[in-house]
Amino acid sequence: MPDELKKSIDVSSVRQLLISSAPARKDLKLAIMDYFNNAELWEAYGSTEGGGVTLLRPEDQFKKLGSIGKEYFGRSVRIIMQNIPVKISIDKQK
């Protein structure tokens, strides 16, 4: 979007933004947070069939780039590599 157009739109009332489907690059996150400077940025991931599975909170956006966050409350996550279940440790601290 051209800078002139961006400057003409009042986005000060936007409080929360949600990205989903694919992790956002650092430069995109920075641009979003710069433009919507009063808003929190969230990222959610899941599936059509199962709904939301993981959530990356605003305070965690730059802790580990490429992260999809932690599982939603009440959800469990299982990672399968080459059809072989892999045991992983998930930090349960919220």
C-alpha cells in the first residue's frame, strides 16, 4: 500500500490483529506492528476439521521466529516425522 494512502487511514482504534495459515516473516511482523502501533499481533494455527490448535501470543512474537506458539488450552500436540511418532517435551508453563 502506498505510504500516502497508509497515512490517510486512521488505524488508531485497531486493538488486535490475527495472522493465521503460515508463520509471518520478521520484516512483515515489524511492518504490521509499526503501522498498527496500538494493536497486539496474534498468530493462530489449526485445521479446517479441528479448529484452532496453537496460538502465538503478542509477547512471544520475536522470542523464536518461525514458531507457531503453544497449544490452546485443552489441546494436545503430537509431532510425526516420516510416519514415526517422535516424543517431545512441551513446556506446560503458561
